[in-house]
Amino acid sequence: MRGVLEDAQTAPSNCNTQPWTVHVVSGAARETLSKGLLQTDETRRACRAASAAGPRLPPLPGSCPTAAASG
């Protein structure tokens, strides 16, 4: 637990003004969170790769979470 809090202290923030809320999960909740994060990362990587390699067509709504941010 101490290591988690020490890592959080060194995470970047704007002039150290952002308040931190630390959540520690384990068991089934951790597995669900981990799978969701991995799926989101894979989706974003696929969207970036498709955007870089393919024609500039507008994505379908909800198909690429980074499309709205990247324009």
C-alpha cells in the first residue's frame, strides 16, 4: 500500500495542484478493471493505426473513442 501512495505522489500534475483520489481494488473488481483498460487501449491503438494507414473517412459514432478528440 505504501508503494501505491508513493507512486501517486510522483505522478505528474500541474504545479502539484491536482488533488489525488487513490482507489485500490482486488479480486474480481481488479480483473474487471484490468480487462476494461486493456480493451480500451487496444481499441485506441487500432483507431490510431487505421487513421494513419487508411483514408480520412469519418468514423461511425462510438466506433473510435479517440476520433472526436483528434478531429
